[in-house]
Amino acid sequence: MARLDVCLECFFTDLPYEQRVGKIAALGYDCVEFWHPEGTWDGEKIDGNQPKDARTLRQACDAANVSVAGFVINAWDGLYGGCAVNAEDKQKFLEQADKMIDFAKVIGCNSGVIMAGVLVPGLTRSQMRSNMEEAFGAALEIATRREFTLLVEPLNTEVDHAGF
């Protein structure tokens, strides 16, 4: 049976992330996701002063009987973890993937979303695709060794992620 999850970033944005888990559980959901451990969406922006702590998140989930379905490994715009389409960011991207798998293991999560990144001035789409395939392939090797599933999220470039 399919399970639906709720994104912690999109609801109860006036509350700290760990309190959002209980509120979402009270609505009848038993699974959540979120964007980035490095910050929390406050309704207007990712607030880097509100990073997610793995142990705190795990405690909140355990208390509410909620699991984490997944989260974003690197930011769509490269803010966290670089852009896979940019060869200059490959090492940063791979280090981020490894670090986020560590985070995921603490919270009891076995999958995460990787993002391609934004258009890089001076590179053709073919070059960016080649860079992305190389970075994604190397990240897949890391994830496979660590028994972790990587997911790719296609974003809407026409509406809210221009330049992705």
C-alpha cells in the first residue's frame, strides 16, 4: 500500500521543525520528508539559523511514531552540496552525498533526493548532462556501498525553478 508523506518545510512554518512532526502526525500522517538539514523553511526562506539536528529529529519522529521517507541531499540551486551539472562542484557534491547519508542513517531514513543543479554559464547542455551523469554515477557508487537509495527529482522549470 502506498504511503503519503508530508513535507516538513511546507506546513506549520511558524514552529521549529521538530514540533512540526507531532502536528503532522496529529493530522493522521505517519511519514514526513524535508528539504535540507542545513536549514529550515520559515515560510519565506531557508533559515540557516535553524539547521536540523539528526538526533533531535529522530527523537521527534520516534515520539510521534513517524518515519522520514527522504530528504533533499543537495539544494536545487547548489547552495548546499553544489551542482552536479558543474564539474567544478563534483567533489563538493560527493562529499555532501556522503555526509547526508550519515545524517540519514541517524534519522532512520534509507533514501534521499539528489538534484542536478542550475544552468552553468559557458557550458552547453551536453556538457552539463555529461557532468551530471558522472557526478550521479559516482554518488550512486557511494550510496550502493552504504545501502542507500538515491532518487532524482525533476523540478518544474516553467513555473518555479527557472534555470534548473
